[in-house]
Amino acid sequence: MNLPASIQPVIAGPEEFADALANQGVPSVRLAWQPPPETVSSAATRVLGDARRYAAMEAANTEAMTRITSARCVLVDLRMARDIVPELGDRMLLHAGPPLSWEAACGPMRGALAGAALYEGWARSLPEAETLLERGDIALSPCHEHDAVGPMAGVISPSMPVLVVENKTYGNRAFSTLNEGLGKVLRYGANDAGVIARLRWLRDEVAPTLTAAIRRADGLDLTSIIAQALHMGDELHNRNKAATALFTRAIAPSLAEGDIHRSPLGPRLVGAILRYLAETDVFFLNLAMAASKAALDPAADLPGSTIVTAMSRNGTEFGIRTSGTGDRWFTAPAPAIDGLYFPGYGPDDANPDLGDSAITETGGLGAFALAAAPAITQFIGGTPALARRYTDEMYGITYAEHPRYTIPALDFRGTPVGVDLLKVGMSRIAPVLDTGIAHKESGVGQIGAGIVRVPIEPFDQALMAVASS
Amino acid sequence: MALRWLVRANTYHDSIKLMRISESLGAQQGVVRAAAVMGTPLNRDLLEDDGLLPPGVDVSSDDLLVTVLGEDDVAADRALARLDDLVRVRAASDYGSHLSIPHTMASVSPGGEANLAVIAVPGAFAAAEAFAALRADLHVYLFSDNVAVQDEVRLKRLAAERDLLMMGPDCGTAILGGVGLGFANRVQSGPVGIVGASGTGIQQVACLLDAVDIGIAAAIGTGGRDLSSAVGGSMTRRAVAALKTDAAVQIVVVISKPADGRAAQRLHKDLVKLRKPSVVCLLGAELEDQGTVHYAANLTDTARMVAELLGREFMAPEELPKVTGPARPDTQVYGLFAGGTLRTEAAQVLDAMGVPHTLLDLGGDEYTQGRAHPMIDPRLRAGMLTDLAARSDVGAVLLDIILGDLAHDDPAGAIAPALAEFQANVQGPVPPIYVTLVGARRDPQGLSEQHARLEAAGAHVFAANVVAAGAAGRSIGSAT
């Protein structure tokens, strides 16, 4: 061993240690160290200090990151949920977030579940739908447990069309619904006649035409669209303007060339679908979510790994799943959101955070890629400098930089990807998410948008579970 | 009188910061006493006992607890209102406004510019940070104490695998690349390489050599337990090997508190094959000189032997004060030490003289939990010194005052009021006070100024700890 000829210190400790070095003319970096709970620190010591355990963790994490970042996710089809979503029961509704009971469900979630029951024809009125749900006559299950993800309430019912995204590298699939657009929509808990009618329109008119176009296009490479959109100001969670435009450009020829074009109704339908895409900036969100889900799922079960494979909220609880702990959920109460409100609304009106869309952050997009999306920062209440800061902060808690998702403003550095339980636990930095704010009462809809810091406890619990396994 | 307190939930500050906040609050006009502490059960009890906190305040160990006893409501409120200014954390200038500062060694990427981790967090969290730093390919200087010995063994094993320095835990001093880490004196650079399982031991030897213009090439701290049977001297031996290949090093010095016999034997074998002269001070372990390996009885002896090997003059014997007055066989020497090795060395001197003593190491684990080291925070020792006045069996007082970077910026000035109070309040003849002053001429506190300050406070001041201890022993045993 050679002694270092000169030292470049990084300090975890009182500022006097930095002062003592500065007084000798030596610059140093002083960490913003904060003490973790002792249980977390000893779990970290167990993992870091045991050679065999550490080697196993490194191998598992490296494998997890290889799987996550080598995914090539392609939109291959649009199908009825009942025909393709695994283990979706006849009278079952899927929802966002960790497992949830009707009793525990928040306002927007209840509104969306009741609306879906109405849409399916299981009930003729909302009170009847609520009674069915209250009695447990309709089964509830998390989207994540069916290879699916849904924004906000994230409700998927058997006769909703779902986008089918295939990870060509690993052969697995993920599903998500068609985005309903903005305004009064089921995902925010709205469920009046207009909402149900729009769902039927998506099913009966949009889906058949779009299905044919998707099949004709023979696979639309979502990973590539996401990579391009990051260079066009999207972060693929709160801003999908560029990705939706890229998608529209890619699907338009197939739409126009389709058989349906020859039928008398054809041109009108194609026009309606193009208008729907043009008016729905957020259309691609559901694809970004399904692509993220499809990329993360192959890493879902690697014992010893400390990489987070899902972050999600059901409006009542926030939950995570990790590579090293498989299907198990680790949860805490869903957080309140620090955001900007539309005129007339304020924090008292807000529902706690909601939706599977945090899968984008889990996969290295969304708030993790906020530095790529300076235009969005005003909408969520911030500045471009703050956006870079959030992205930079996330590098401190992630395991890798995404080789395909890069940020021009950071000299094309890859986005931070692979939330590492160890780094979260030791840094006390919890992930941040971009998010929309739902009114706490069902049916009102979106009342703002912002940034939310998720609770750290589930990460601590998961780390302790990995360390003691 | 008005008592005010507040609790800030989940707000952590290190013990030095809390000391500074406490001092600043206490110095406000109209404030009688003030304390800023983490809300541990122990701290809460202490404050309750002191009447600085009513019983039953709801506070946890993760909370900042601040209490102020003011002369009146206005003074107490005004002091508390300044808290925000006092707790403000300085921004790190190395980071641009848009970049966030890493929070943990686990977030430091290998292959960056940093090559050394300086870790001084509470003991319960220190091992995790040190493991993470080694994993990030950083040499580690681990100041923290209260680290489990099995973690120390594993840290040093990992460091050996990765060919990195693992200095510590409980490593008070190191000098690398001409830069002092932790408590270190501004000594000249020169031909001596030191490996020390003792921070103050390194400081004493380095300062005695500096006084005769012999400089230090590098000082590698290993942590006080390195030569114990559990740790087996792994870092000491690897550090010796590193000094062997370092061209700047002509003489290797090894300093430790009493060492495990087998660890000492292994070290001895390494040193015999070193092909550079070495001087070893194990404070108590008696090994025979062999070839180029020389054993020294104490720290001063170590410095003297180094000087002789280099063919240089060592310092003249320090002048001892005249012993006056009758012997006091019913008394003993009380020592309040900041340096553990200095305490051990003093005890050996007094034991050899047959002089009874009570010598405390206030830098030991049991005194530093939740509190800054006594070289930084003089309050604990000042309080204990003041309390000594109530004892009738104090024949002499021994103290060590240590200068250098990281140490208190005026340790002599900080202890002077307690010295005065002790001398004013003690019953009967005033016991003599002997101070070992460990410092180099270039130290920021000013060696001669500190020396003068201590003498003005009535202390006899020495550069060599064995001389101070000998003087203390002599003053008690003078008539026997």
C-alpha cells in the first residue's frame, strides 16, 4: 500500500473538521450527514460489513440494473382487459397502489371504483354500485399484482381496453388503460354520465381503430420514443407533450392506411382519434407507465438486491416493492403534496397522493428526470435550477445512470435509476415524485400539480427485511 | 428568573455544534444558564436535575431540546429567539446552487476526486459510514469512538482486502500528505514516520521532535485497540509496511497503549525485517531491543531516541519547581486528562514512585457519548476541576492541554477560570498544579502564549508528560 501523496477529503462529521482542513489550506467536501434510526444503521452495517452478503447484494443489484436498463419496450397491441390481464376476475376491479379495502379507500378512489362498476353494468346506479363494493361483492386487487399500472385511481375493469406493452428483451408484458384526457375523468374519481359515456367511446370507437393501427405498425418502440422525448423537454410523468406528439407521428400512417379508412365512417373515426391524441397531451403517460413497469418487472425477484421495483400510492397508503423482497408491499400513509393549486383550490381540498404513475420515477423518469423538463417547473411550482437539484439529489439514492435515457442539460448524463434501499436508508433522502393533485371528494378532478416527497419508512422496513433475510 | 424551553422534532445537530449553541445562548445578556442538547433520556434527566427542565416534557432522542434560564421573561425569550441564527448550517461552497450535497458515504461514487473519508459521526452510525467509504475506494480516517470491536475487525479486514488505510475507530490524530487530520499539530515535515494506536501519544512525540526541529513525514493513526488481541495489530503492521516503502521515511516510530503480547511479537518480527531503524513505545510491554528495533519506556524517551538515531541534540531537561511545604501522605495526585495515553503514561510514572493517584481519561468512550471531546469542549473538565476543591485529599493536580487544529481555540484561557476557582475554594494549602502542554510553535493557538497563560493561572507547565507526572509525584512524596 502506498500512502496518498496528497489528500482530497470528504467529511461526515462536524463542520470543525472541515474548518481544521481549510485552515491548513485543504479544501474538502462535507456531507450533509443526518443520523438514520439505529435499526437502519445496523441493517446497513450488516449488509456492507459482511463480505458474503455484500457480494451477493452487489451481484443481485448489478443484475437488477442490467435487466432494468436493457429493456426494450414496444407497444404491440390493444386488447380488452378481460382477454389479456392475468388473473383478472369477472367481478374484479384493479386499482392503483398497494392493496386496499373499500373502507380504507379515499374519495376519488371510491368514485372511480363505483364509476367502473356502473360502466361494467354491474349496477344501475351509483348508490347500488357503492352497496356492491361495500358488501365486498366486487373484488379489489392492485394493478401491480396483475402486470398492470394505472394513473391516479388507476381503476381497470374487465371491459376496458388496455395497451399491451412487451419488453422484447425479456418477453414479459405490462398493461395500462387508454388515457381519458383531462377534465372530468374516472381516474380522478368522476363518474357522471359523461364520464361513463367517454369510457364507452374509448372502448367502442377508439379501441377498434387504434388496435388495427397498432397491429399494422408492427410494434412501436416506446423506449426509443421516451429517449427522444427526454431531449424534447418531457420528463414522462407530468409532461408528455413531446412523447405524445412523437407517438402520434408514428401511428398516423398506420391509422390512415387501415381498412377502416375504406368504410363510410372511416375518415371520421380516424379524424376523431387524431383529434383525441392532439387534445390529450397526457396520452403517452399511460404508455410511459406501462413501459416503465415492463422494464422493472424482470428485476422483481432477485434475493439480496436492494433495488426498488415499484413505488405506488392508492390515495390512502404509499407502498413499495423491491427486487430483494419480491411481492411483499412495504407501506406508510400516503403523503400530502407540496404543489400549486388551480384557482379556487388549496391544500385543504387535496387528497393524499394517488396513483401508480410513480412507476415512472422508479424507472428513472418523472421527477428523477426533472432536469430534462425545465418547461414543467412553473406548473409544479419551481424553477429550472430546482429541477436540476432534484435530479442531482436522486443520483445520491440510485444505483445507476440509465444508458438510454439521457439529459441534454446535464451533458447527456443518464437519468438516475434504481432506487437503492441502502442509499435511501443512510442518506435519509426519500425519493421525490412529480404528481397531480386530486380533489379529496370524488368527481371534482385535478386541482393542482406538484412535487411530493414520499415517506421513508417503507424503504427502512424493506432494508431491514433484506438485511435480515 | 424565567425558564423557557423548546423542542424541535427530528432535528439533529452534532455535539460540537450543540456545544457552540449552548455557549452562545449562555453568553446572551440576562441569561443565567442555557443548554442545547439532543433529547436523550440521559440529557433530559440531567437538565431536570439542574432545574433547567420541568419533569414530563415530551421529547425523544431525535429531537433538539433547548432550554434557557433567564433573569426574566424578556431575557429568556430574547435568547431563544436567536436560536435560528445559531443553528443555521453553513452552505458547502464546493457545490453549485443547483447541486445537492451528498448525505452519506454510500452516495459517494468510486473513481471520483476524493481519496479520503473523514468520519466523525456518533459511534452507532460510524461503522456503516466507514464500510460505505471503503466500498467507495476511500482511505478512512475514523475519529468516532463507541464502535463495536467486531466491526473494527471487519473494517480492517475489508481495508486490507482493498489496500486502503483504515485509521480508527477512535483515531484522534493522523498526518498525511503534510496535512493534519483530527487533532494534529502544525509540525514540520521531516524524516520520521509514526504509526500510533494513540492520538495524544503521536501528538506528544511529534511536538517534542518539532521542538528540536525534527519533522514528520507521515503519522498514521490506527485507533487505540489496534494492538489488542481482538484486532491483532492489523492496521499497525500494514502501516509499518507502508512506511517501509516510503522514501521520505528514515525512522519508523510505533506508539501504542499497552499491547497484546502476541500482537507485539508479530509487530516486532516485522520491524526486525524493516531495514530502517525503528523506535517502539508500547507503554508497558517489555521487549528486548534487537538489531534496528529499539524499545522506549515512554513518549519522551521515544522522542529522545529518535533524536539520537538522527544524531541530533534532544531538548534540555525541563526545570522542576522547588518542592515546598510538608509532605502530605494522606493525599493523592488527581489527574484530569484529555489524552488517554498521557493518562496511562502518567499513571506508570506515579505507580513507579509509589504515589497514590486518581487519573481520569475524559476522552474515553464513557465521557464522550453525546458530548464533544474534552480537547474541543472544556466544560466537563472545568466543572470537575472546580469540584475537586471540595476534596480534602488533593495533593497535586495533573492536567494536559493540547493545542493544534481542531482543538479548542484557547484551551488555556478556557481552563483558567476553573483553575482560579479551584485555588480559591480549596481547603488548606493550595495543591500544586502541573500541566503538560502539547503543542508546536506553528500551532494556531500560539504555543508561547498558551504557556504564559497557564503559568499566569498558577500552573507549572511542561512539554514532557513524564516530567509533569514526576513533578506531581515528587510534590506529594517529598518528605517520605
